[in-house]
Amino acid sequence: MKQFTRKFGRIIVPILTPYDEHENVAYDKYAELIEYLIVNDMCDTLLVTGTTGEASLLTADERVKLVETAVQASAGRKPVIAGTGCVSTRETIELTNRAVAKGVDTVMVVSPFYNKPTQQGQYEHFKALAESTDADIMLYNIPIFTGVNLDPPTVRELAKMKNIIGIKDESGINPTQVTEYFVQTADVDPEFAVFNGDDIMLLPTIAQGAMGIVSGGSAIFGHEIRAIFDAYEAGDNAEAHRLYMMLYRFYRTLGQGGRTLPNAMLRPAVEAVSGVRIGPGRRPITPATPAELEVTLGVLRALGKLK
């Protein structure tokens, strides 16, 4: 087991951000959701303001307050990682420093989005961040939202920096890229962590060596995801596949209506299972239609998650 998984485990849950009826962040519900996740052991580590937490729709002050809320609510029972990626390097450094001041020692940082930097631009971005903080940094690659891929040779160079300790990969454009990240970093940093960031790719990436997953679905299926890892490691591939296919049925429902971000369906699904009022997403995210919601909740009923 590598150092990263000894500290953070195999299941990192990106926490949904609850809102009230006026789209204000509901910090009390955020703490309540964290309590649910911890008490029910749905994860090993909490991630604040990731993609599932709709970071791009939050102000910097809201993101900092969510980090503070998570650290206080967790009270040392689960590690907390802060998502601090922003459009610009300057903003990313500032937000990272503010998050660290609230009590986290590890951040997950997405490649700058919208401006589509080159590989050299991404390298310089993460290098500047690494040099500006003592916090550990987990890179976050999600080309479908950033418009750029964090190529394995670039990750190899970044892995040479002592506080860049791993990567979360959610690159549907290259389903075998997890393997290439291992190949590129093995001799540079044998402890470099490679995590899958796409729920629907859970089992395929475990087979490639992914050490864990950053999973929005773990708020519902944390126990099943843990059982998939355990079954695979025990050599019970049939059981791992059986459980994976259960989850696959649910994940397939999250892209209804041509949605790329699954939150419209994930939010009410987590709300229904946890009992915590999360509310619809902040605009421009539109809520699930009654017909769409019935499909998603219907699968949860069939899987025994709802009565």
C-alpha cells in the first residue's frame, strides 16, 4: 500500500453543495451531509468543492467557508481534501493558501479551464502552485470540462516535484491513460498516486492499477465500491463484476437529457437515500424532470436503496 492510500484510503467522496430555495449555500445541510457520510462510512476521505460540489458555480469566499465547514464537521474523523483549482494560476494559489489556512494539508487542483493552456502552460501553472505552498497537491485531469488533457509526459515532469503526489484522472478520451500515468511516473516517484475519477470506469481502471476512486456515487454506493475493491484484490472477479454491473445501471441514468454533469440526477438521488435536504443545483444547472427522476429513483428502488 502506498503512502497516499494509507492516509486517504481508496474512496474519496466529492461532497455535493446544498443550496436553499434562493440558491444560497446551506452550510448547515453541508455539515449534516458530512455527518451522514461519516457515520455510515460511505468514504475514506472527504473532498470539498470538486466538480460534483459545483466549484465553478461558487465564489472564492463560499469555497473557503465550505472547507472550514468540512474541517469542523469532520472533526478529525475523516481526512479532508480541498478542491482549489481556478481559471488562473494567481487565483489558484490564493485559494489554495486560504484553504490551507482553514486546516487542510492536501489540495486537489484541476487544470485551468476555459482558456485551454498548452502542456507547457499547464506545467508552469502547477509548478508555480507547488512552489507557493507546502501543501500536498493532487492533480486533477478532466478534459471534458477543461478542454485540455494533462498528458502523461507532463505529469512525469510534475511528479518530480516533492509536493505533487498524485493525479485524479477522468479522461474519457483515453480510457487507458491510467496505465500510462503509472508507466511515466514509476521511476520518478514510485509513491505517485493514480486515482480514477469516473464512476462508470471503476472496474476497468482497477484492472489498470488505479489505487482508488474519487466518486460522487459513493455517497450512495460507498459500501458496494469498497466491496468491489475487496473482491478484485481477493481474486473474486465474478463478484467484483456483479457488483459493478449493479452500479453501472445507476450511473447510466445520470446522463439523461444530454447532460454532461451528472448533478441534476445525482443531487436528488443522494437526497432521497440520505434524507439530507440538498436542493436543486445553482443555475445554469437545471433540475431533473419528473420523468428523468423516476428513471433514476426507479433504479435505486430496484437496487434496494429506496423503499
